[in-house]
Amino acid sequence: MTSTIESGPLPDIDPAISRRAYELDRKHVFHSWSAQDLLDPMVISAAEGSHVWDGDGNKYLDFSSQLVNTNIGHQHPAVVSAIAAQATKLCTIAPSYANDARSEAARLIAERTPGELDKVFFTNGGADANEHAVRMARLHTRRHKVLSAYRSYHGGTQLAVNLTGDPRRWPSDNGSTGTVHFFPPYLYRSAFHATTQEEESQRALAHLEQLISMEGPSTIAALILESIPGTAGIYMPPPGYFEGVRELCTRFGIVLIADEVMAGFGRTGKWFAVEHFDVVPDLLTFAKGVNSGYVPLGGVAISPEIAATFGQRTYPGGLTYSGHPLATAAAVATINAMEDERIVQHAATLGETVIGPALSAFAERHRSVGDVRGVGVFWAIELVRNRESREPLAPYGGSSPEMNQLVAACKSRGLLPFANFNRIHVVPPCNTSVADTKAGLAILDEVLEIADGFAA
Ligand code: PLP
């Protein structure tokens, strides 16, 4: 029997409105990261919790959390009514004024970030958070270079895309001097010929230390690292790695920026992924889960030392919408609801008791599964044509007809997956029910049988 998502109560969807949305989109909307003429976007007409409905009223379980941002699910009533209440009260105000929504959001974030990252600079999203973090680090250290990892994503703006360590950087790899990339640990495809996590950790740290000495420690302002890399493949830092990076940064006076844009706000079963490693960065960037993207918001949480640099000296940066009332009111409601409903703990439990065990079983049963890894509601299934050679089911930086077929097979069964290169990520909202999570995993199990047909 084929698994599909139960249709459930149908929201009021008018197919004529959906058709018009599609036609106008094709005529006027220019989409991100795409060849425009090749697109065929699904119309989403309604969403609730972990589900969305397309323009014809078909229901899907959202195992992507869109772009891994709806940590609290769609249309959470507390967040929706907080936005509505804030809209009635005050829609917008310039950043130079104090405002209760912004102040309260900053307090709630500062209380949850590790160590004493007690000041928050608000941005509109993740890329500009990383841009500002680097600017702060450069002005604080009076140095210029920034180190970042291959197999990373830090955003689509000019500096952020130059920091990025994936193929999205290549067409724009020209606008930013002083970004230097290093190999992060990734045992499954080790750049260091390591055979154990411990070896991988030590060798990746030795490589980083050597790179720092070759680049000149006194020239390096910052090192930016996703605490657990997301889109690049959710590869978990091996024991001691993050702590070792912290030690190198401290030893050489380099500002450590933890990019928690995707991994933060409950995704890994903790408020922030750095908590898995007992590391306090100097700057922590966030976006996405801070308010589940209901209104665009990002930011930088800042250490006392770096904040003090700009105590008497002007910070030369800002945004018209820094700390926008609608966005920060949504953040306040999101964080409070996550606390009240124990959503972060739920994400941890889903990882430990449902997703982790299911994915381990997939790795046993399906010859197309090369590796599975993750934590909380942040998991990757790496698909291969051959387990011995580890040849990926799609090349690095590309797709393949086989991967496209698997994505289509998920959708035809009512599951929206997150796919990248040769991987399918299991990244549902943090508050997805156990039953829905199991239903989604049952669909993936079937789709992996199709994948097995592509593997030797
Ligand atoms: N950093 C990480 C780790 C991300 O995953 C993303 C987006 O996916 C960004 C930064 C960029 O965030 P935004 O798209 O909000 O600019």
C-alpha cells in the first residue's frame, strides 16, 4: 500500500485564484537562484501547522519547513494574533527610537544566547546579519581577512555569498577581498583521509591552524562557521572540533562568529546549536526560526567586548527596518510560544526517539543510503549509487534525473521534501506531531525503495 497524507479538512481554496496567481507569477515574478523559463512553481493557497495546501486543494506534509525556517509551523495562532495586535498598535518606527516590541525581543534573545551575548543588533534576515557581524569584527580587531568553511552557506548578498562555501558563490566570487576558505570536518567524504571522528577532528584542526599561520594571524579579523552546517549537508562537528576552533580563535585574537541562522531557535533540540559543544562565540547570527519567518527578521548577538568597541565610537551601519515592530512582535510571540509549548524539548525528543532511529533503520535497509546524520529536527540522508565508491546520486553542485524523480515521488505522495544535490533533508517544523513525523518517514521509506533501484 502506498503511503499518502490524509486529506483532512479542506481550507476554502478557489482554484481560479490559484490559476491567476500562477499566471501572474510566470509573467511578472523573477525568482531566486533559478533559470526563470524553466520554473513551474507550486501555488500554495493555505497552510496550517506542519501542512500546506496547493492551488487545487491537495494537502502536503511540509518536511522542509519551507527554507528550514517555520520552526513553529505555519499560522501559529499566538504569532498571528501578535502580528495583528502590533499592526493595530504601531506598524513601523525608525530604529533610532526605542520600542516595546523590539526591546522585549532583544531581552528574550539575549536571555537564550550562550554566555554574555547580551546586546542584539537586528537585521532583515540572515545574510545581512552575517555582513554586519563581519563588519563589527573588522572594526573591533582592525584586521581584514575572514575565514569560512567550504560546504557552508552564509547568505546571498555580496560579502555573505563570498563567505559561502558552496557553488552558489562561484558566479559572484569577485566582490569581496580577504575571504579565505578552509576544509571543515566531514568524515564521510574526509579531506584528511581520516577513518574515525577523532582523527577527522584533530586533522581538520591541524589544517585550520596551518591555514591561519600561512594567512598571517595578525591579518585575520574573523572566522565564521555554521554551528551545525545546514544546507551544505547537516554534517555534525566531530568531538572536540568546535571547542578547538574556539581555542584557535582565542589564541590568535580572531573573532568567532557562529552562524545560527538555520541551526538556531530549536532546530537542533536546543535554543542554539553551539550549546551542543559548550562553546561561546564572540558573535552569534540568527534569522529564520527567531520568528519562523512570519515577518523578515535576523540579527547579531554581540559579546560585551565587541559591544564596548562601539560604546564611545559610532557603529557605522544600519537598516531602515532594524528591529521592525511587526517582526520583533512576531519574535516575542514565537519565543514565548516555543517556551510555553516546550517546542525545543519536543524537537530534541523527535530526533532521539523518532527520526534518528528511523533513519538508522533506513541506512540498514536501503542500499542507496550512504550516510545519515543529524540531531533534533535537523537531519540529512545522503544518497549514493554505490556504497563502496560512495558515488553521489547527484554531483556536487548539481541535480540528476534520479534525484528529481525522488522529489516528484515524495510530492505525489503528499510530502514536501528538502533536497540538495544528492541529499534529502528531514527538517519538519520543531512542533510536528509524532504521528505526522512517522507518516512522513513512512513516505520517505517508500521513496528510498525507488532510490535503491538506482544503486548498485
Ligand atoms: N546562514 C545560513 C546558515 C543560512 O542557512 C542562510 C539561509 O538559508 C543564511 C545565512 C542567509 O539567510 P537569509 O536568506 O535570511 O539572508
